[in-house]
Amino acid sequence: MHFRNLAFAGSLIVLGLCVYWLLQPDAAQDTEQSSDEVASQNEEIDQRLAPSKLTRVVEVPEPNDPRVNRLPDGRVEYLIAFDTSMQINQNADPLQSIYAVEQLFADYRYAYKENPVGSENAEITQQLLGKNPKRIVFIDPRCAALRGTELVDQWGTPFFFHALSGQHMQVRSAGPDRQLWTADDVFVENS
């Protein structure tokens, strides 16, 4: 008897949801807007989403977009990120290299909504080299900081990458002594 009551109550709930859904106004009728209203709303959104220091607005590239180079094997080279990758280790200030690597992660996050996943420099760097779902290449293969499949600092030591969350990646250089976790390490707090 108890089971029948539960089955009857469940049926009433499903029936109620169906009636509710059928009585909803057509969403397409409510969303008709003039092109001026849409343009105005888009402009407001653009102003609210102004890029921060480590965020670059990247639109989906068109087939003939000059920001990308489509390779015959299906990979897509993101040329703006290539320029950023070429800045790693090109300045005497190691913090500039850290900022450049962080910008590469920001570009990756824009495309994928999260950091590359991995526990080692090589795993993460391979994703920046195009081993990712959309096959986007973020690092120029001629980058001086690229040694094999690892990104290295100006002293030749692989950077240490630590994902603080899906949206924040700390980049650490071992510094001149080439030993991690010593006083001369170079990194940005709360990056």
C-alpha cells in the first residue's frame, strides 16, 4: 500500500512538471530584440569584461585569421602566444620570464577554461605544444626556453608549475643556484 502511494505521488509530480513546461511562454518570442539593442548589450558586456594584466581576449579564429597559422596536420599555431613564448628568458630580469609563462597559461585558460593538467613540467609543456583537445600550439618551437618538452628558466633549470586552482598556476624558477625551494627562487606571490 505504501509503495502505491509513493508511485501515485511520483506520477503527480511528473504530470505537474509536464503541465508547467507546456504552459511556459515561447522563449523565442520573448527574446526578439533590435540589432541596436543587441549591439548596446554587447558593448556593455565588453566593458565589464575588460581584460586584466594576464588576460587577453581571444576570439574564435576565422579560417583566414592572421592571428593563427593552420598546419597541414590539423594543429593551429596561436601566433600571439608564439610572440609571448619568444619573450621567455630574453630579459635579464627573471620575473619577466615568469610573467611570460603566466601569460601562456592565461591564453590556454581562455581556450579551455582551465589550466593544463599534469604534475610535471613536461606534461604541461606538451599541452602548450599542441597535445590538447583543440590542437592549439601556444609555444613557438624555436623558443629559447624550450628544451625538449620542458620549459626552462634562464639558468637551464625546468620551471616548476603548481596549479593553485583550475584558474591559477604558480610558476617558479629555481634561481641561480638551480635548486628549488631555496632563498633565491623566483616566483610571483598569489599568481
